Amino acid sequence: MGLSPDLQMDSSPSESFSASRWTHGNFLFPTRLVVSPQRVTRVKSRLFGSNEESIAMSKVASVHISTGVFWSEIRIESSGGTDPITSQGHRKADARRIRDLIETYQAQSRV
């Protein structure tokens, strides 16, 4: 019912990674990164609605992970010249998993 038509037709597996509420900008509405074989999507909820931005998997140029003591910041850059997707406050293991998923999906699309 609450799914958009685009998501209902897409039965491919996707993984979602939420940022920690203890990090800057994520206290009330933590940022989520959703990685699927088709795209990487950053979902930032708001009081009314949400803000989503995505990059097609074929357009992902690089993934940059900056780790701190507890949390990581991940920046996903596109080859299309648009602004990169940036999300902070993810666990280090989640940031590495996001990078590995992107690399795996890109390798599968080349075959």
C-alpha cells in the first residue's frame, strides 16, 4: 500500500543501512542508505515526508570511506557529474559492506 509503484515492481534484493542516532544530523531522523543491484539511494526522513537522492549503479564512479573512532562517513561519487551522495554516522562494518555490495553489483553488470 505505502510503496511507490517503482519499488513494487522491483523484486531484486536490496540492503538498507541506517546511520547512528548519536551522530550529527541523525538524532530524530537517521539517514538510510539503500543499496540494490540497480541503484544506491540515500533517504533522509523529515517531519513531513522525506528527501531521496539516488545514483544508478552503472554511474557510480567511486566510493570513499572516512573512518573515525566509532563512526564512518561514506561518499559515493557518480560519473555523471552530479553531487555525490554523502552520509555520516555509519558503523565501520556497514560502510565496508556498502562498498563491497557496490563493487559486487558493478562486477556482475560487466559480465
